[in-house]
Amino acid sequence: MPDEVPIAQTETTNAAPVPQAASPDPAPPPSSDRHRRDALALTIAAAAWFVPGLGHAFLKMWGRALVCFSTVALLVILGAGMRGNIFSRNGEDSFAKLGYVADLGAGIFYFVAQALETNGPDVSHANGDYGTRLLATAGVLNMLAALHAYEVTRARKA
Amino acid sequence: MMPAHEFKLSHFQAMVIFALVISVAFGFLSRRSASHRAKYILWSFILFIVIGVGIGWAMYPFSH
């Protein structure tokens, strides 16, 4: 699906002569452009984290946006439906703290999972344990997607 | 908000859903054309399942 139009393609190039003429690299963009793009990349990454797929939607990558949103949503719905453990910030050990970071990676879906799981977690059975893994996977996957949106905005990835 | 119903999945069903969802997400994030995405998703899914089942069998002697 040719839905990708990285905004960084509109970058203006410096027409001034480059001292290292033998280098095949193009001239770097002006500093102000770079700072502006860095700020935009951070904003898009934050949006992509908070609402899965929103960062790619801002970049007009509709296919990727839809897939990011639907995969994270599916994993959270399944994980909460299987009564997986949603870690809170008051974790006692390192595993619980790491689990909280992974779960929080799902952005707004972290709170959706809490709202869906009205009966609380049940990890006394294998089903709840699988649900815990699916919830953590949703968060990590969303963080990866946010990183991808960040890199695309900085024109490091296509 | 109440969940529609609780899901009861076996280990294998959970693994297949996990493999499918992650393969689709990775395929869309890492490839641009539809054909490349389809190939990537298919290969990734097959490898997830084969390696998962393989590790399960490799661990079998230690569970008895």
C-alpha cells in the first residue's frame, strides 16, 4: 500500500559548497530545521505512544496506523479478557516495575485494560498468565511503533 | 465497562494469536510494498510457530 509520505522528504538542502567535496553525503540541513524536526519527531512519538497509530496517522501512513491501533487493541482486549495481570506503579519487585513499564507502553489502552478487567486478574491459572504476557506485548509493540514513527519523522527510516 | 466475556485459550491458541498479531505488525512496520509485507508476514508467522513448537518439544524431557 503506497501510503507512506514521510514529511522529511520536503526537507530543504543547503546549496552552499561543502568543503569535503569528495564525500558522497549530502550537506546537513540547517540547525534550525534540525531542531524543528527533532521537536516534531518527539511530539509525534508522544502522540504515537498515547494513542496507538496516531503518530503514523499524522505522517499519513494510514495502513501502518490502522495496523498499530488494531493489533494493540486486540492484544489488550484478549489480555484483559483472559484476566491477565495489569501491573500498577506500586510494584514491589523489579519484575513488577518492569511489567508496569511494559503495560504503560500501550498508552491509553492501559486504562482501557483496567476498565475492561472488572473482576481483577487471575494468574492462578495458565490462562491469566498468558493474558499477562499479551498485555505486556501490546505495550512493547506500541513503544516499537512509536519509535518507528519517531525515526520516520527524523528521516532515518522509510 | 464490562468485558463481553472471558476468553479461555489453550497455550497453543494463545501462541498462534500472538504469532499472527506480531507478524502482521512487524510486516507493516518494516516493509513498504504489499508483496514484501505478505512474504514477511508469512515467513515470520511460520518461524514463530515452528520455533515455538520446537522449543516446547526440546523442553519436554525436562518436565518429566
